[in-house]
Amino acid sequence: MENIIEIRQLHKSFGEVKAVNDLSFQVRKGELFAFLGVNGAGKSTTINILCGQLSKDSGTVVVAGADLDTDPDPIKRELGVVFQSSVLDSALTVYENLRSRGALYGITGKAFEARLEELSQMLCFGDLLGRAVGKLSGGQRRRIDIARALLHKPGILILDEPTTGLDPQTRKVIWDVIAQLRKDAHMTVFLTTHYMEEAAEADYVVILESGQIAAQGTPLELKNTYTGDFVTIYGQSEAQIQALKLPYEPLRDAWRLSVPNTGEATQLILSHPELFRDYEITKGKMDDVFLAVTGRSLSGGGEK
């Protein structure tokens, strides 16, 4: 697949603080790309540069073949952005917010009404059109934020922690819509998130630390590199588990052993078939990857 975003040797400092330090990566067209890091790692700085909201010190940013320095207008039309904080006007109704946004892209009259109908069905907000945005719940407002970003049918949707603090039902609605857009429109999704189960669904992951890439790869590659496998055995005594001479921990009705990789797990089973009448093998999670890479856990909260 072709690259739709190419960032090369990007630098941005605020005084003596190097927010982005010689950052280079690519995003392929149509993929779900997860951009992870603790608060202050440089995620929002990178996104703001990509969107033209912040000037860079040096480096190259190319989006859909257009260079940010010499040809920024096509980039702005290619991007739809859902920021951490809502940018909707709380005093206006949902309809008024979306109509004014559509007008900025020349989407008016029947074209706007048709697009509004599509989005309201997709994101389930048809009954909210006459309500002031300031009266909406957090989940309702987030759906309108996403509709606003999708009005002009962008090729790239940037989601900066889109589901933080939302209820499970709203999160599911949002992710169902994203999956539909990726399937039907081959849309590229650039995601930052503090929910590692969302990052685990990405096609490619970059973990940022102090403005530089600390690790990158597919979720499977990262799990294989930075975590081991876990073998959970049911129906055996602790003495039998201890005899295996592997790190283990008790669960409610089982024992969970840590092994370096799937090959070691397979060898363990072949060597001790009498113990493996009821068992399961699982890989480490993206939380384990992030902790191994950065030494810190990734919890909720927005980057400043």
C-alpha cells in the first residue's frame, strides 16, 4: 500500500524543551495507525503540526502527495480532525454548528442537507439537531465532533483520544462508524488513545517518548518483541506447577505461567503433556508492551 502520510526528520522545540526530536514515520493509506505516548511525549505537537495549527522548526511533512510547506490547502481538505477537546460552539444548536462548518467547505443547500442526513443516520444524532451543543452529554457531543470532522468526506480522519471518558455504548457506536468508513471509503485513521484495547486493533503502532520513537511495529510484532506468552493451566496442584521451574502466579482456579514466546510454550506442552489437559495460551497485552517500552503505564488523561 502507498504511504498517505510521510513525516521525515521533524523537529519542534519550545524554548529548551524538544517536544518533537528528529521524528520520522509513515502512515499507509487505509490503515488504522495508533500513535501512543504518555502525556508530554509529543503526540499533540505532532498532530498540530500535521494539521497546520503549529509551525515546525524543521523537517518534512507530506500528506497525500502534497508538501505542507509548499502546498498546504489540499492537505487541509484531506484531513478531518477530532481534537481532544470539543471545538463546537456550545451556544449554537447541532444543526447550526454543522451548517456553519459545512459552509467553510462550500457544502450548502441540498448538498449539505444530504450529507447531514447521511451523518445523522451513521452516528445516530437525528433527534439532537435542534438542541444546543452546550446541553448535550459528553457522548452526544463527541458524536457531533466526529460528524463535523467527516462533513467534507476527508481521506484521513485524525482522532486525538476520541473515546476518553465515554460510556461503552458510545464508544461502540464510534468504533462501528470508523470500521464502516475504513471498509466503504478506504479511509485512513490516525489515532491517539489511552485505551490499549483500541491500540491493539491498529494495523501499525508507533510509541513515542520524549519526542522520539521508542518502538514501532504491528501489535503482534510489538507483543513478540516486548512481552512473552502466558500459559494458564487448570486442575493441577501448585507442587506440579513449581516443578516446571517457571515464573507463575495463582489465579482463582488456575495457575498462570510466564514463558518467553510461543515456541517455548509449545515445547513446554510437548514436554509435559500430562499437565496440559485443560489450558490456554495468551500473548501479553499492549499495556505490557507500553510498560516494557517506556517504564510507565498509559492511563487516562489528555496530553498538555
